[in-house]
Amino acid sequence: MIKILLQGHDYKYEIAEFLKLFTSEFSFIDGSEDFDVINQVDILMSQLYIGKTDQKIRVSATSQVISDGEILFNNSIEEEYLLEEKKFAKNNKKIDNIVKTMSKRVIQKSMYPYFVDKYKIDLPWGILTGIRPVKKIHSLLDEGMDYEEIGKFMIDKYLISEEKLELILNIAKRERKFIYPLSENKISMYVSIPFCPSRCVYCSFPSNTLSEFGDVRDKYIEKLLWEIEGTHRQIMEGKKEIETLYIGGGTPTSLEAKQLDRLMSGLKNILDFTNIKEFTVEAGRPDTIDEEKLLVLKNHKVSRISINPQSMNEDTLLKIGRKHSVDDIKSVFKLARKMGFDNINMDLILGLPGEDPNMVKNTIKEILELNPENITVHTLALKRTSEISMNIEKYREGFTDYNNMVDMISICKEELSKNGYNPYYMYRQKHMLGNLENIGYSKKGFECLYNMQIMEERQTNMAFGAGAVSKFVYLDEDRLERVDDVKNLEIYLERVDDMINKKIREVRKNGD
Ligand SMILES: C[S@@+](CC[C@H](N)C(=O)[O-])C[C@H]1O[C@@H](n2cnc3c(N)ncnc32)[C@H](O)[C@@H]1O
Ligand code: SF4
């Protein structure tokens, strides 16, 4: 157990997130607490100094580990940032953000060697803990740095490995062609269908089971269209162009064919579809997809669908509660192809209970035989409200270790690149096994614009329905505001007008 004492700062949360990469055995000591340095075992003192003038910001952090009165480790890191000639030199909010970013970085960097040595763990992402590493690259490019300078910066400041650096630089290069030039007039739109045939054991997404909530689907669609119509009429119409539309969930194909048709016809009546470049429906679970529903999607010109296996191993599908077989996945995929769907995504999860690298090899082999345009490779995240996390002891034995996880990621990377798939967007999640990453791969020309926009947060996303999260992007101020729709289905049905008003308030308070 290591005890941590903060001096001159209060970055407790950031330090805790960082230390969780190595261990859960730590606690913080309150500065006013009466403790005796001589008799305590392993105390980490983290100090921060910030100096700021009109010309520059200087931050320095020192980490000292003391055990039984002896200094075991002592390391200081300092960083300077020149403000002269910066356009935003007088923008206090921006400067505060820079100070915060620098502070977190030097604090973590100053303690990094101690933990790497103590736990003998090699972290390919270094001290980079955020979930959007590519967004950082875009910001540096926007500041005028070139790829080479950014590479040096990321290695020096974040201790990131060459391999991960190459990944994020390549993704940034690929994404830039799609998301630039930026425009505040274009938006992405998300529609949430929070129903599923049953709940998968790893999942914490909005998913109300059909056995319990199937009967409210009609009412939900009407309320959802009401929310979209009300919002559209008051703040979108004539002002915002919808670039991409994504219907996700949950599992949108948990709706009956007639209900899907009502939803999509309703959307068409309200929205201007003229400039939509991409229309995705995350069909998702093969056990919800049939010819009649696919026909509805086709008739409404859906351009991209997902058919998600998660794994192509029968035993795993049973364990995770998917309620469909490997054969179901194959036959639904072939049906969609026959009906003319020429842009299909398949989601996988690495590290599912009981899976080893050989099983992942099998999954990839089977998927490649189907030849989808997109393959999204997730690594298992232990979500607090999932069945796995709530009954962790039942599943613990089946978890894979960090090295296996790294192997599984490499298998995917190698096999997919051999077969013409490139990584085009990525993100990291908290509570991921090994704190690794999720990567979207695609064949050239099939990159999902919606996924790139949502990840890099350079475009407003208007999101509707229970559990949907809208993000309003203010490019000039480098500012982003979240507006959440309630997660609970029943409350959503009751309070849909509040959801409309929340969005209107957000837009109006910004003078639009
Ligand atoms: C919103 S979910 C919905 C997809 C659809 N309902 C389905 O199950 O096929 C999107 C994707 O997130 C991934 N996912 C969900 N929970 C996850 C977890 N705990 N760890 C890693 N990936 C997860 C799965 O690959 C899933 O297909
Ligand atoms: S993974 Fe998909 S089908 Fe399973 S519970 Fe989550 S949203 Fe529903």
C-alpha cells in the first residue's frame, strides 16, 4: 500500500486514474492529518509549483517516495510554455486549461519511473490517460505543429511508445481529410433506440429488454419524433445541415419492421435529408434482424448497417448472453449482402470471458471470410453496471491477462492490415482490461464519417432519445457543452418536453 500526500495542488482524481494503471493499492493522506513520516511505509509526496507571467507559464512537479524515513525515490519534472505571440495570450480560460494540462502531465511524469520500476509494467500509452488521443494530435496540428514535431512532443511529454504514436498519427492523417475544413453549420445526428432482446453480460448501454418494455416501443417512437420535431423547429431548421445520421442503441432492430418504418418516415417528414452523406443503422444483434426489417432500411436509403458478432466462438456467445449462434451471424450477413447492403460493419470485443488468442484468430478468420467493409475491434471494458462487474467473482477466472490482451490486439492488427483494412478512428475507455484501445478498421473509402466526428468532437452532435448525449461544439472558443437526455425510459416518456427545452436553452444562451 502506498499513501499519497499532495502539496500545492489537488489533482487527486487525475493521480488516482493514473495509478490505477499500475495498482489499486493506494490511498490519499489529508494534509491536515496527523501522520508521522518516519514510521509510515511508502509515502509518496507530490508537489507542484506554478509560475505564470504574461510571457510564459512554468510548472514543475516533484515526486518523492519515503519509506521508513529513507528517501527511496526523488524526481522533478519541469515544463515551460511561451505565451508571447500566441493569439489567445489574453484568454484566461484557455490559459487556465493549458496550466491544468501541463500540471497533470508533470505530476504524472514525475512519478512514472517509480511505478514502472516497482510494478515492472510497460505502458505503451505512457502517461496518456485520456480517451481521445487522436483529438490531442488534431489540436497540436491546429496549433501549427507538423507531424514530426508532434511525434517528438508526444514521446517527450507523454512517454508514448513508437507503436502507439504511429497508430494515432496515421489515424489523424486519415481523419483530417474527412473532418476538415471545420464548419459550425454542419452537424451529426444521433437517434437512440434503447431496447434490446436481452442484456449482454458486459454491457451498460441503454438497453431495456423487450420482455419487460417491448409494449412501450410505439409510444417511445412517437415521443422521440416529438422531441426531434420540437427541437428541429426551434433551433435547427434552416440553420444546420445534417451531415450524418446514426440510429443506435441499444439495438434499433429491436423495433418491429412497421415501427422502423414509422420512425424513418417520421424522420424524413421532419428533417432535410438532402445533404446527408451517411445514414447508419446499428442493427446489431443478428437475432433481431430479418428480411422484412432489412427491406425497410433499404427503402429508406440507409447506407451503412452493423451486424455485430462480438465473437465467432459459439461457447463465448452463450457465456455473454447473446442468444444467437455463429450460423445466425453468417446467414444474416449473407442476407444483407444479397439485398444490396454494400457497407456493413461488424463489432468485436477482445478479452471476453474464456477467450484466448487462438479464439480471436478464429473470430478474425471467420469475419474475413464474410468480408465486411468495417470491423470495429473493442477491448473488454468492465462497466460498473454490467452483469460481469456486478458478479465479478463468477467471471474472474475466465479473464485473460495483459500479455494475452496485447497478443489479441496484435493478431487483429496484423490480419486486418494484411487484408486491406486500415485503422481510421480509435478511442480508449476507462476500466478497459490493460487500459488499451478500441480501433475502428475499414477498407479504403468506407471510413465511417459519424464515428470520426463523434470521436474528435469538432462538430456538434444533436442526440435524441433516452440515454442520448448531445454535444454542442463552439469552435471559436474551443468549447464543448454536453446536454444529456435522461437514461431512464419511463422518465424520458414523461419528460420529453424537458429534453427539448434543455437543448433550446443551450443553443439560445449562446446567442443563436
Ligand atoms: C451500443 S453497443 C450496441 C450494439 C448492438 N446492440 C449489439 O449488441 O450488437 C456498441 C458496441 O459496443 C461494444 N461494447 C459494448 N459494451 C462493451 C464493453 N463492456 N466492453 C467493450 N466493448 C463493448 C460492443 O462491441 C457493441 O457492439
Ligand atoms: S451489447 Fe447490444 S444487444 Fe447487448 S445489451 Fe448492449 S446494446 Fe443490447
